[in-house]
Amino acid sequence: MQRTSTDGPDYFHKVVDCQWACPAHTPVPEYIRLIADGRYTDAYMVNWKSNVFPGILGRTCDRPCEPACRRGRVEDEPVAICRLKRVAADNKADVSSFMPAIAAPNGKRVALVGAGPAALTVARDLAPLGYHVVVYDAEAKGGGMIRSQIPRFRLPEEVIDEEVGYIADLGLDMRFGQRIDSLGALLGEGYDAVFVGTGAPRGRDLDLPGRQEAAANIHIGIDWLSSVSFGHIEKIGRRVIVLGGGNTAMDCCRTSRRLGGEDVKVIVRSGFDEMKASPWEKEDAIHEDIPILNFLVPKEFTHKDGKLTGVLFEEVAATFDDKGRRKLMPTGAPDQHFECDDVLVAVGQENAFPWIERDLGLDFDEWGMPKVDAVTFQSTRAGVFFGGDAAFGPKNIIWAVAQGHEAAVSIDRFCQGGDLADRPPPMTNLVSQKMGIHEWSYDNDISNDQRFRVPLRDKVEALKNVKIEVELGFDLKQGLAEAQRCLNCDVQTVFAEPLCIECDACVDICPVDCITFTDNGEEEDLRGRLKAPALNLDQDLMVSAELKTGRVMVKDEDVCLHCGLCAERCPTGAWDMQRFTLEMSHASDVGGGACQAR
Amino acid sequence: MTYLAKPRLHHPSLVPNELGFTRRDYEGSVSTLCAGCGHDSISAAIIQACYELDLPPHRVAKLSGIGCSSKTPDYFLGASHGFNTVHGRMPSVLTGANLANRDLIYLGVSGDGDSASIGFGQFAHAVRRGVNMTYIVENNGVYGLTKGQFSATSDKGSKSKKGVVNHDSAIDLVSVALQLGATFVARSFSGDKAQLVPLIKAALSHKGAAFIDTVSPCVQFNNHAGSTKSYDYVREHNESVNRLDVVPLRDPIHVDYAPGTTVQVTQHDGSVLSLHKLAEHYDPTDRIAAMSYLAQRQAAGEIVTGLLYVDPEATDLHEALETVETPLNALADRALIPGSGVLAKLNATLR
């Protein structure tokens, strides 16, 4: 293999698995260290700069970082990254003095349609630059799906108010209660750019026999959730069936338990493991005594005298065709009937753009989705941008934030007459952490603790009130202990060939056998004959140039603990531990870097 | 040198041996030697060898004297018996322990000061008596603990870190061991685990006095130009006579070298040493030839490594003394004090 090049932002970024997996590329180990240091406000601001809604995401994020976490590869479970974010949010001091300064008006006007996470991110990035940002939303308060669809027992309203408030306070022109019914009309108002962040507001229905007749007791999940959130619905029947296996289904069943549902079931077409819901959301539902029944396809809503009596299901099993594709086939077993008083349909969400005229030069694809550039988020009509669920269909808050940042960069470029394709590179840096012979400016003593569980409110208590937050969050002691589980993957092992005397000290001390000195070869061959086989092909090998003996040093990044013992043991300093920082460039940085977290 | 204990977390593919132990279970406490010390590599090789041999840690006794090398038993086999003896006295303590309990596996670890200076006599006598042991000298040719004076194994003409030339002749422990009748003699290099690990395995399964001289560079005081025990010098002058595979009794013998290039030696315990010849005509069972070969190559400035001599018919001190099979420390009073009748009988045979 060729000598591995660690130049450019990507090589070391990939080693920081959590940051690489995060759509917004939040510097996770950095804020976890700040939490361990008791610097909650600083930890919060690192997050705020990157993902805009730390308190909200610290409770609700889909956490793509956690399955990626290296700790999960050397131990059973990853670091509780998401809930540590909440620790920062819960314990921070007043952050108002850290909010960005607002530049003098630059004379540009930008309209944002929707006040959800994507649009608010665009607003957060553009307002400090002097843009006049107008936000339209049909609801009375900002937040979008964060406010309407996420149940209060998972996310208290104060947290939404606070974090939406930080953005509103940047001098936005908020126009609540104003639904945009025509994009053409909005464009007619002469905005320099328009951003569409209207989400995926339409819940999919199930058109089965009995749907019309029993309509009074069949509800669309996301609509029902928002009615609960806004206080329009306060009760549900004693027996409830939730159809669907995603996170919305989990929110529906848990909300039902709090509104009088005693016998609540989730019934899903697929198997348990294939369900779209995150493992922890399924776990939370099961904890609240909600059974999840799998491989049952709804066939019919049964009813009597115009009232729903239950749902009829066909039993299926997963089979694989000759191409290995999974298919659900009826088992032939007799259909199963489950009685219930109410059904919640949570089988997916769709986008809907009835308010966008089709003659504006804005193209749609065959599924009715706008054609949006995946990098610039601009539509086929110059000056009109999309982001969040409105751009590429339903995803999670963190994706909406990441897309909002990118769209803001594009809007800024567009308004300043720049090239949209010319994206600002991330800021990267590499700094040695060596302070002395055994002293590093990070804590390299690896904690042996297993993942801590977030304490929950007593179940009886929690199920009484839909507005009582069920998770209590880590206290400071647990937060510190969980933070210590982080392996500091951003502190990189950097190797300098000319200094190496091939004494094997690093090989002998490495607790996870990730360093080998051997003859060079092709990657596949090398992976098989390292001190421990490098079987995780997603993880890179770092290969040195040829050393004095003609061999090369090969380091498998896969399970490196970043403990720095190789560097402590190295007699010549050929190994060094260097902290890699990568900060995404946002529109606000391009305009002079108004947000300073540290 | 590090202050941190090695983290408990390990590679997910780490496999347990027959006893259910992983290699990590054979480790000891964290080393306090200088960073880059060759001795740490030898510790790692011992750990690897014991893991591969499925040795029960509680059946191993590790003994040492004084010096950097003699500190190392703390850094491997943390669950084994240990005795850190007086300077140069490891061989006699080991001999005593071996006589008292012949069932343990004895591993003596020493250095060039401990074995070639203060303990030279002890070394000689333990070897010539044929004590069943593995005797490893971690040989760096320098007194590291006292800041870099020449040791008795420093080659004549080699230079100290400050540039002083050594005018004394060196003691070659391998030649001495051969002369004194050691039944297993090898030399290796701390920087070559592929060679060292099988040698330690073979020595541990050898019944008799097994001696391994391991050149182990002192990064702090003896790794400069002019030293004959530096990483660079040893790599340039290393002349390996053979490559060793140790095949335990239970495994089928599999040799992938061309016919005629391999010598197989079956040891007492049934294990087979499969030696791939690197030096043509080198016969590791011919003691006299080994001694003369060593002398020749040494004169040419080469460091001969590999399994230099092995006597497959080796016997040990217990056989010579005709001691009972039961370890002496396990004999009950009845056996140890058989009574006046037996004494009278014995005395009668001496009249």
C-alpha cells in the first residue's frame, strides 16, 4: 500500500466516528471533554454553534453518532452522546452573552416558509450577517414539527421556547399565523431569496375496508400527536392499536398510555428488528407495558353500528427470493382479530406542496418532490432553496439542521453574487497534546464503566400526565462518569517515520493490538496478517512510508482507544497524540465569524 | 515508562487458549522501564509464549536477581509465583526452589550484570548441574541502572555513549553455557519476536538447563553508533542459523519448507522442534561444531542467533540425584521421617 495521506480534512475526520456520522458534524469529543471539565456553558455553545438545538436534540435526536461510536466496538454499548448533550443544556449558565452580534443591515431580504428546524437554522446563520429575515408559519409559535409532533413527555415546551427564542431574538421578522398559500405570490414580494422548510406535513392513511365507516375512531398519527400537543385532544379509548413501526408509532402508543389507553398495542407488518423505530424508542415503549406484535398486516377495520370494533390482520413471514430480497408472504394461518376502541395510523409521512404553482420554473420529480441540488439545496428556480423534510423527504431534526446550514451558505453566496458551487471548506487543525513525559492535555486514562442508564420518572407517575417529562436526565455525577467513557477519538495518533527506531514498544503496549510492523503488501493481504486481523473494512489502515528495516508500520484505526500509550512508550517521539479539530463553515463564519463558542 | 495501567479493553478478536485465557491474561503490572527498552519486548515475547503453550499461570515460578532485567518479572505473568532475589543469586534460589518442588515450571530472568558479573559463578553452577529451568539473560551490554558503564558482556572495542572505548574482553554467555553443558542454548534479539517467541516456547518445554541469551538494546545508554548492542548494529550483523517452529505433542506436524532444509528434534515431553535451516550444514545437535561455528562467526563480527544447540536426550538435576517423583515439599512427615529402623538399615549399608 501507498503511504497513507492524512492531509486534507477527511482522514482524521473519519477516525472521529461520531463526528463523521453526525450530519452537522458536531465536534462530539470536544463537548464531552468540556462536560467532564464542568464547563457546561462552553459545551452547550460548541453544540449550539453546530446543531442549533442542543437542549431539544439532547432529548430527541435520532443520534446517528451512537451506532458509530468506537466505544460500541470494544464494549457492549456506545457512549450516551445524546443524553450528554442534554447534561450540557440542563446545567449551562445564561448564554445570552454568547449569542452572535448582529451586523448592520445589508439590505437583503430573505423569506423563510415554515419555522421548523431547517428554516430556523437558516435564520440563525443569516440574521447575524445583517439579512432581513422574514419567517412565515401557520402556527402561533415557532418550532415546526419539534413543537407539533414530539410529545411533551419527551420534550417539555420550555425547552422549545428557550431554543427557538435564541433564534427569534436575533432580530427575525416573525410572521406567525400566516400560512403561505402561493409561492408565486410570495416571490412577487421581491425577496432576494426564498427558503422552503415546510417539512413533511401529511401523514399517510390506510385505505382498507371499514376505513370510512369507522372514521370517528381512526386517527392519522402525526395529526393526532399535534392535536394532543396543542391541547385539542385530551383523551383516547381504553384499548388502542397503533399501526406502524416507526418513531411516530412509538410516540403515538406512549402518548395513548397517558391519555387513558390501558391496553395499548403496536402492530407492525415487519419483524421487530426491521422496524424503522430506533432501538431505544422501542425499548421505552416496551418499558411502558406496550406490546409490539410483528409480522401482522392490517386487512380490515371491523365496525358495528358505525363504531370501530377492532382490526383484522393477516399473518405473514419473511421469505427471501433467489436474489436475496426480503419479501413478506402470507403464512396461511387464520386471520387474527384484535379488538380496540381507537386506531392510530402511523405508517409514514409525505410531502405536500399544493401551494407551489407548477409554472414558476420550479421542477418536480415523478413523486411530486421538488428537484433540489443535493449540495446547494437550490431548486431549479434560482433563488428558491429547500431544506429539511421538504427537500428530500422525512428524516430527523439533525438532518434538517445540517441542510439548513448548507442552504444558508448558498443563500448568502446567492445574495452576494458568489458561486454556489464554491463551498467554504471546514476549518481543521492538528495540535499536539503533549505536556510532559506522562502528561497530556486530555485525560487518557480509560474508564472501565459500562454505559449509564438515564434515570426515569416512576412509571405510575409518568403515565399520569402527558406533559410530565419521563426522562430525568443524568445528574452531574452520572454525567461526569458517562463523559469519562468517551475515548477522545479526536486526539489522533500521528506517526513520524524518520524518528522511528522500530523498537516495538508501541506494539507491546497497545491494549488493542492495533499496531503492526510488517512487510508491505496489498490492502487485503495486509489486513489479514496484522497483529489482530483488521476485519472492519469501514475503518482505514494508516500505513507508513518504508522504514529502515524495509518494513512498514500499519495501524488499524478500528478499535484504537486513543489512550496514547504508544506515544508514552515511544522513546523517540515518533508517535504523538494530536488533537484534530474540524469545524464546519457556516454562512455566519464566511461573513466574519460572529458566533464564537470559545 | 508510563504511569497509567494498560486499559482493560482489548481487541474483540482476541482468542482464548485451551485454558480459556487470552494473551492479556498473561500480562503483569505496567512496566516502569524506560520507553523503548528491549526488555519490554522480551516480556511481551514471554507473555506470548506462555499463552501459546497454554501454561497455567499458577504453575510457573519466575525468579530474578537485581537490575533492569530483573525488574521485568513484575511486568508479565501477574498470576504466577515470583521471587526477586539478591543480586546475582537467582540461580541458587531457583535451584533450591526446583529441588523443593519439581512440579513448577521455572523461569529465571537475569541480566548481563546479574549473570556475567556478580552472579557469574551462580550462573555457571546452575547450568552445569542441569537444573530444569529456562534461564533468560536480557543482555544489553551496559549498566543502565547506574547510568551506562560497560558491563562484562560489552564487546572489546565498542564505544560507550560518551565515546569511551571498552578495553576489556567480553564474556560470551552463550559460549560459556555450551562449555558448561547446558542442554539447550539459544541466542535471540528482543527486536525479533518471530524468532524469540518459538525459542522461549521450546526452552520452556525443554527438560534440563535451557539458556537463552537475548540481545536487548538499552535505548537510553547503549543505542548509539559504536555500540555493538544497538538496534541498528544487531539488525545489520544478525546471522540467524535457523527458524524454529515448536509443535506441541497434540498437533500434527506440518512443515512447509523444501525437503532437506528442515531438521526435526523431538524433545523429552514429545514436543517437536522443527528447525528450518538458514545456515547450510549447521547442525544444532552437535555441541562441538556449534562452539567452533560461534567462534568463527564472532571473529567475523557477526552475531549468531537461533537455536544453537539442543540435546534431545537431556536429563536434569533430579534425575542425577534420583529424587522421588513427588515434590519434596509435598512429602508427608511419614515419608520424610521414616523412623529409626530405616536409619539403622541405611547406616548398615555404609559400614
